[in-house]
Amino acid sequence: MTQHDPTRRTNRQRDSRKQERRQERHTDNASLRDAVRAIGAGDIEQWQQEDGDE
């Protein structure tokens, strides 16, 4: 019989939550890019570059 390792379980849960958050950020960023394009403001990457010029 094998013993359960609580550390392994905790690490798996942590990794799962990290992956979920990563996917949520990806989806949110895609939505933001689409909204910026929809209002005709160009690409968000251009905004990030211009922000440092002011």
C-alpha cells in the first residue's frame, strides 16, 4: 500500500490554480485587444510603447 503525500497534492492543486489564472488572463487580454480594435484605437501594443514617450 502506498502512502499519500500531502505535499504532492498541494503542489498539484497549486499548479492547477496557476493554470486557471493563466488561462483567465489570456482570455481577458484577448477581450481587451478586441475592444481596443473595435473602437478604432489601434493595437494595445502601440499604446504600451507610446506611454513611455510622454
